[in-house]
Amino acid sequence: MYRVKTLTAALFMVFLATSLACATTRTHAVTGEHVDDGVITTQVKTAISNEPGLRVSELKVRTSDGVVQLSGFVNSRDDINSAVRVALAVNGVKAVADETQLK
């Protein structure tokens, strides 16, 4: 009887450990859905450089937990709005913190 209880407890622990290893976390929704912050930053920079009127050399892009932070100096309010719009369109971006300033 003691062996059955020990075996049952061991199997339960293996099942529990396996279940917890596959569980979702705050930063990883489901396998394949998480987009790395470095990838997001690169994609936002590329999208900004492809946008007419915007120069990626004037903007700094940082990403943390899917939140993109834009900083730097731009020529107009329209440039700020365009940069935010472009950043929000990138896959994996949850929000944009706009800290850009007008020249």
C-alpha cells in the first residue's frame, strides 16, 4: 500500500511540474505569441525609416514588455503622430510612450 501511495504522489508531482512548465505567464501569452522586445524595436525602426517624412536617425526607439518608447526631436506635430501611428501598427506593440519633442 505504501508503494502505491508513493508512486501516486510521484506521478502527481511529475504531472504538476509539467503543467506548470507549460502554463502562461505575464510576459509569454502562449508559445509562439510572444514577440521579443528587440525584434519589436527593429521592426519599429524599419517601419519609421519606410515612412515618408520621418527619419529614424532623429528618433530613439526602445521597447520593454511590448511598450515602445519613442524619444528624440522631430520637425512637426504631424511627424510625432506619424511615428506613433507607425509604431502602433507593428506586430507585438502593446502601447507607445511618446516622449518626442519638436525642434
